[in-house]
Amino acid sequence: MSESKKITRRDFLKIAWGAAGALALLEAGGIVLKFLSPKAAEGEFGGVFTVGNVEDFPPGSVTPFNAGRFYLVRLADGGFLALYRKCTHLGCAVPWDQTSGRFVCPCHGSEFEPDGMVLNPPAPRPLDRFPVIIEDGVVKVDTGTIIQRDRTGPDDIVYP
Amino acid sequence: MSTDSPDTRPDSLLGRVWESIKRHDLPPQDDRARMRAVMSNLLLHLHPAKVAKPAIRFNYTFGLGGLALLLLSILAGTGVLLLFVYTPSPESAYNDMLALQTEIWFGQLIRNLHHWSGNLLVVVAFLHMLRVFYTGGFRSPREFNWVIGLSLLLLVAAANFTGYLLPWDQLAYWAVTVGSSLLGYVPVVGDWLGRLVLGGPEVGAATLTNFYALHIAVIPLVMAGIAGFHIWRVRKDGLTVPRRLDEPPDRKIERVTTWPHLLGREIVFALIVIGLLLFWSSWVDAPLEGAADPDHSPNPAKAAWYFMGLQELLLHFHPVFGAIVIPGLALVALAVLPYLRFDIDAEGIWFRSRRGRGVAIFGMLVGLIATPAFVLLDEYVIDLPSLLPSLPTIISNGWVPLAAILLLLIGYYDMVRRLFGATACEARMSLFTLLLTSFVVLTLIGIFFRGEGMALVVPF
Ligand code: HEM
Ligand code: FES
């Protein structure tokens, strides 16, 4: 053991003080971040929506729910899907275009299929979706859980 | 006691009060007194007592740094006034703006002044950076002050971005929606970061609260601190002294007293700017569109004009590249510029040298031609994602075009060095000019040539 490798009392105290200081800073940072983190979304958007009965939505229909920021889509085969209307490109509100049968974003022209699949970039992934719950013929949408997906698939669709 | 220690102060009470405030003869009568007046006054001692005569030539600094300071103070003053009529909530914000413009005495004028000063500050801070770059004002020992300046530029952008939301009109709502969505593309922490800034998944009441706190407290305080540090550094290092092409660095420099030579110019310049700003703000109103409507995005939904260059990049690259990789690379490149090796002595010389002026113009011309050409090619001819269908778009529309462009830029640098026999400093400046021109052209395209659905249009 060479002399220089020994930790003197002074060195030890320096390190201890430094570590304590760093820890204090970290804690302060953590407190600030936690304090600033988003509060649970209050009110309508973010809660569970009871949107109606299965029969209210004919197959091949798209119904907007502005308060919940979603479209309830019933595909031609009768399956349900709730799509978050926020464009996956840069967040514009995507309107449903009845004549073309697509969602067409006004901001940079992304287009989506009724099931959310991208037909036209720049959107990098399909429209996000919310879980659809069907109990006793009543359709509910949970807007508290935003589900991102890289591709559309049969698992996205709920059948009554 | 008072009989044997006579009081030398003025006879009248008022006179003694005045003397206690000013402490020196005003106006000072000789150079010595003038220097003392500058040194012992809190505001004036931001200046040295004497300055190099060439350094106060208007066509060296164009007063841009000082102008930025002036605008910061106008923004502080008008901003505090606006606080008295504005409530940051989605229910009242927009109505407060309407009331401000129609019911409050001089409300529209104060809003205009704040709006236009904020916009002008973006331009002025940017031009100031260009001035410093092209005169080599960032050379040792001023490298770090350049980095400080860069952070000020970012803070100016942040202040504008947060302020943009506050009127809560359609323009504000969607520009901030689009702008903050860019955060979502930051690798790994993007979603978390976006939610933190917005206070939720979308722009809403929580976003307004966050932006308000940032805009009126956090950013101004940080900016005041950093700007103070920036000025202090300029004061300690002294301003670089301008030189003509043939002047040696060790020439004899005449020095003059700050009072009145520099102060006089500063005051006249400030008054002219204030006058012009008042005139402009009396005639041109800050824009205000319909109230924010989260259900309907306008078409086109454009960012604020100073982010149009970025927006244009987004139309050509995968968002991770357009919003994060390329701007990030540009910032890092700007920050390390003063730390690269200098191979010619050019401090204080506009565009480094005679050859430097040539290659700067060359860079500008190349940028002017190449940028629109690339935009048109990408819009109408090249479609990388469908040429490379097996690759994810982050590669075909990100890595591939970025690598191609970087190779072209390296080739350009090499060509300037060979073709013009340019030194590294000159070639670097030429490259900088090329990229600067591209950025300006992209911004102009974004402002004037993008219409519905962001398609290219001809505005006339
Ligand atoms: C709010 C923004 C800013 C303010 C208020 C400010 C203020 C000033 C002032 C008053 C000066 C004295 C000389 C002059 O007027 O040119 C100065 C010099 C300087 N500034 Fe800034 N500045 C700002 C932003 C920047 C930026 C964006 C950069 C570069 C990235 C920068 C880098 C420098 C450097 C290196 C000097 C010394 C130049 C020399 O000695 O020739 N500043 N600044
Ligand atoms: S935000 Fe929808 S295409 Fe850009």
C-alpha cells in the first residue's frame, strides 16, 4: 500500500460533505419534479364515458364525442374501437371526412383508415386508442388510458 | 461642536438631499470627473471609464447587444402592466384580451408594444449573434460568453413560445399544440416530458398555468441573471476592437472617455428605437384570432414565424430528425464554434479577410440556390420512404437524407478549401454562411410558400 492511496480523515470528510451536498440537490430536484408533475386529469376528459347502447351505433359508423376527445368507431363487421382524435404527427384534432371515409388531418395532411391505420404520412403511427368496455349491451370508453400502437391489429377491436 | 467642524454641504435642505443622491458634480466638468461619474454610478458602471475609440463605431456592433437590453426592459415594463388585466384561465384569458383591446385605456398600445418588442428581440438577438460571429468576437478569452449568449437566445425563444399561448386564441392554441408535440419525439423521456410541460395529455388549463408561471416568473428571472452575467463578462474582457483588413493587431488604439462619447450614442440610439417602436405599435396591431377551439384545428396550423424554419424541416424529415437531431446538431455546432482552432488572426475584422468576404458570398449564393432546389426535389421528385420501402421511415426519411446532406456539406468544405485556397477559419465561415442562408430560406418558405395542408403555394 503506497502512502498516497490512503484516505485521510480530511479526504473522507470532503467526500462525505460532497456526497451529502449532491444528495440534497438530487432530493430538491426530485421534489420540484414531483410537485410539477401533472395532476390527475379532473372532469370529463380522463374519466370513463358511458356512450350508449350497442344498437345506437350501426356497423360502418363513426361517431365523435368531443367532450371525451374520441371517435367511437363501429367497423363494418360490427367491432368497436375508440380512437383518440389527436393526430399522432403533431397533435392537431383530426376530423372525420364522411365523403372519403377517412380521417384527414388539416395540419400536415396525414390520413387514417377508420380503424386508425395510417394511409398517408407524415403521421408515424396509427391513431392512439382508448379501451372500449361493453357490458350488458352498454358501451363505455375509458379515456384515462391512452394506448399507443405501432400497427393496427385484431386485438384493438372489441366485439359485443 | 458644530462650530469647529463646519458643514461643507449646501445651505438649503433640498440642496443637501440632492447632493446626497448624486454625490458628484453633475454634469462632470473634466475627463477625470467624467470617468469618476461613470465608475461610481450603479447603472453607468456597467461601462468602463474609457473605451477604445474604434469599438464604439456604430457599424461595428450596430448597437445590437444594447438594443437587446433595451427591448428586455421594455418587455418587463409593458409585461408588468399586462399582468394587471390578465387572468390565466381558459375561461377568462381570451375575454381579458378582448377587454384589454377595447375597454382599457391604452390597452391595445401596451399589448402591441409588448408583442412587437418580443418579436423584435428574436431578430435582434439573432443578428447580434451573427455580428459576433462575423467579426470574430468570440475568440479567446470570450468563448464562454458566446455559449452564455447562446443560452440567452434559447431563453428568448422560450419566452416567446410561452407568451404565445397566453391570449388563448386559435393561433395560440394550435401553434402551442404543434410545437409542444415535438417534445413527444425526444427519445425515451419524450412522452413524460410532453406531459410535464403540458400538465396533461393535451393543451388545456394546466398548460396555461404552467406557461404563465414560466413566462412571467421563471424565464424572466433566469434571463435577467444570465444577461447580467453576459454583460459583466463583456465589461471584464472589454469589447473586441474593429480592424480594417490591413491593420495589424498591435496598433496604437486611441481611447476616449465613455462619458460622453459612448453614452451619447447609446442614448440617441435608444430614443430613436423607442420612437420607432411607439410609432409602429400605434399603427400595427398584434394579431388576435377567434377564441381557442380544441375541437377544430385551423388549416393550415402554422407555428410562430421564428419557428417556421423548424416546421419546414419537419415536412422533409422524420420528426425525430426534424425536431431533435438536426436542431440539436446545429446547437452543438454553434456552441463548439469558438473552441475550434483558429488558423488566422482575424479578431475584429468583418468576415475574417479579403478571401473570407469572397467565400462568405459564395456560401450565401450556394445556399440561395441549393435550399429551394432541395425543397422542390423532396416535394415533387424524391420520395425516399417509397424508394426504400423495406426500411422504417426513421431510417429512410431520417438517417439516409441526413447522412447525404452531411456528406455534401463535408464535400463543400473541402471544395472551398481547395478551390479558393481558404484557411480553415474562412472555410468554416463559408459553411456557416451556407447553413445560415438555408435556415433563412427555409423560414421564408415556411412563412410565405406554405398554404392549406402545408402544400407549396405561390403567395402572389
Ligand atoms: C438577450 C440576449 C442578449 C443580450 C441582451 C446581449 C447583450 C450584449 C451586449 C450589450 C454586448 C456588448 C457589445 C454589443 O452590443 O455587441 C454583448 C457582446 C457579446 N455578446 Fe451578447 N447579448 C445577447 C445575446 C447573445 C447571443 C445570442 C450571443 C451568441 C451566441 C452573444 C455573444 C456575445 C459575445 C461573444 C459578445 C462579445 C463580443 C465582442 O467583444 O466583440 N450574445 N452582448
Ligand atoms: S398534426 Fe396531423 S398531420 Fe401533422
